[in-house]
Amino acid sequence: MKRWLNACSYLFITSFFLNGCFDSHTEVLEKKCYEGDSAACSQAAHNYFIGIDENGDKVTVSSDKSSTLYVIACELKDARVCDQIGRDFLHFDSGLNPDLVSALEYFDKACALDYAPSCTHLAGLYAQGKEIRRNLKKAKKYFDKGCTLSDGLGCFYAGLMHEKGEGVKKNYKTAFDYYSKGCSLDDAQSCTNIGAMYYSGLLSGKDYVKANEFFSIGCHLNLGYACANLANLYINGYGVDVDYKQALSLYDKGCSLNDSRSCSNLGIMYEKGMGAELDYTLAYKFLEKACKSNDGNGCLELGILQSRGLGPDDGAQNNSIVSFEKGCNLGNTNACTNMGLYYADDKSTEGVDKARRYFEKSCNGKNIKGCTNLGVIYQNSQDRANLKKAFNLYKYSCSLGDATACSNLAIMYAYGQYVKQNFTRSQELFNQACDYGHNESCNFSGLLLKDGISGKADQKKATDFFEKACKLGSQDGCRNLQSISSKVVHDE
């Protein structure tokens, strides 16, 4: 019995020491790595990084060992690992500042090994020109190589260079060829840009049927803005029958893919009851998502809902000014105009000055209402230099069809502000504004004709203008219509 126990003890001890001499699975891989096995390098590096091997056994985490082994794998010409190291230097997910020079080094190694995505990444660094001197010739070279090696994204960017004429001569046919190859490789952006070329008529006239075909492919490949473009065709009936429900469904998919424009348009459709029952709660939800995703139009429409008190009844304060301000900062000129109107209600010097700055920002973005309202600010100052500015702004906006601008320009001619008094010109401008639906301009046209101020009196034409003014909602127009009608009856 005793001898058996001793034998067992010896066996146990021997077993213990034998087990202690074995390397772990990851350590074996590490040794193979140093012997030139790139696949072993990658697997060992992965194990050290995540702390567990492919068999489920624990591994002591070591970022240093992991990094070293990945670098060895790259040196052993594992192109995928070189590409991964390059992407790690870009720090997409970590929030750290990118090391573009190191990223370029590893992308260059992988591209030299004919790893297509790295060629595209390398080209992107040359195209951006951040930390690395911008070199569009090299960018084109590597986008081409990526495309040749069947990287759809490389084809897309090569096509984009030809479409925009960046680094190469603008050539829509060549761009189309690159996009076509990219689309055949399931690159959603390439398919969508083909659709956009057909939509815009960049090839041989507009072709909405073809645009629909390629936007559909892009949307099927889960590109949010392709779904939005397709929805726009159904909204406007381009190449298809108008179908708001289909558009709503497409915007919904685009929004779920985090396309902010889709979210904005989806919110507007619920706000207006297009393709679905009117639903301000859903409208608010999608417009808020669009605004949070930095869509300027989403912020504008959200602000409008908030200003009308149509936000959710959850006790939260709906601040339309915050939304308009953000929309303006994102370049939405209508939002800037709304900010100007908000401050214009404050008659203080500070308020007027803020209104002017917002209207200037709007007008600089070619927003007609912004320019007209800026003109009002200048006209009210009565300073001659500012009156000149007002006149030019009204002239610009009126030429683009803004009724208020035409009416205000007519008033300047009627009163001789900055320009010589000219009632004939004033009459023409009031008539123009009236044609645009400006009710008070119709009324003023009637007055000038009734009393013969702009030329020969014409009671019939004056009556027509008063009648139109009244129909458009002018109370003065209604009173003047009643007055002139009574006079005509009395005279008869």
C-alpha cells in the first residue's frame, strides 16, 4: 500500500514537472512567428490583444507583444495585417489623433503586395493632403491600382476625380466607366453616382428611368442617400408615378441607415401628412434626429414645429431659436432669415444689429428673403448710404421674383428715397408685386390709377386692382373697392 502511494506520488510529481515544461498554444504560435510563419504571427498577436486564444483558453493580455507580432506579420508580407496596422494609425475608433505618416507607410507596403483596399487608402491620404503633401497625381495612380485590383471604392474615387476634374481633365464618360466597374463590384456609391449622372443629364440627356434603376441598386446596397434620391423620384413623379407612400418607405429606410436628409424629409412628410396620416409626434422625432445629425434643413423644420408649439408634450422646453441657430450655423439660409426675424422684433439697437448680421449671412448665401429683409433694415435707417444698399438689395430680390422687394422698391420710387421720385416706375413695380400675389401692392396700384397719380386716371383698372387686393386679403383693398363701386353707381 505504501509502495503504491509512493509510486502515485512520483507519477503525480513527474506529471507536474512535465506539464510545466509545455508552452501554451499562443506561445507556440509566437515561436512559429519568429520562425517566419506570418499566419502564426497574426493569430498570436490577436490572442495577446484580446486575452483569449482560439481554443477558449485565457492568455495574458500584452499590447506590446501584440503590436510586435503584427509588425512581424507585415514584414513577412501579410498584406492584410499591413493594412490593419495602417488603419490603426488612423485611430478611427479610439479618438486619438491620427498618425498619417505611419499609416501611409503601412498602406504603401500592403499596396505593393497588391492588396487593393490599401491602394485606395493610400490614394485617399494623398488626396486629402493632411500632414502629407497633397499629390493628386499619386492619388489618381493608387485609386486606379485599387480599382484594377477590384476594390470598388477605388473605382468610385477614380470616377469622382474625373467627374469633378480634380487632378485630371473633367470627363464624364471616363467617370461613368469607373463608376460602372465600381457598381459591378457592389460599391453603393458608384451605383448611386451613375444614377445621379442619368438624373442630371451629364451623359446624353436626362434619363429618370435609368436614374431609378441605379438609385435602387444603391439603396439595396444600404446606402442611405441613395434611398433618399430614389424617394425624390417618387415625390416628383420623375420616371415613375407619384407615390408618396413609396417615398415615405424609402425615406424611412434611408433614415434607419443614418442619412440625415432622409430623416429630415421623413419628418416633413409626417408634418404635412404626405404618404401617411399627419403625425406631429413622428415629425418631431425624425426632424430632431436629422438636426442632431447636423442636417441644416432638419434644424429649420424642427424650429418651425417648435415655434408653432407642436413639439412633444413632455414638459421639455421647445426652443426654436436653438434649432434655428444651429440650422443657420450649418449653412441653412432660411434658418438664418428666421433668426433675423426673431431679433428684428426687438427694436433695440442691439436687436436690430443682430437681425442685420443674420440677414447678411442669409443674403450672402443667396437667400432672397434674407436680402429683402436686410434691405428693410437699411431702409429704416434713413441714412443715404444705407438707402443705396436697400435699393440695390430690393432690385436684386425683385428681379428674382420676391414680391415684397418689388413693393418696397415701388415705395422708394413713390417717395423719392435715394432715387428721383417717379410714380410711373412705382406703378410698374406695384403691378409686378401684385402679379406675384402681394395684396397691398394691388391696393396701391389701384390708388395710383384711381387718382391718376401715375398718369391718366383709369377707374376700371383701379377697380380691378382693388378687387384683386380684396380677394388676396387686403382690408384696405376691400374698402377702396366698396368706395369706388359706390361712386361708379352714384355717377351712373
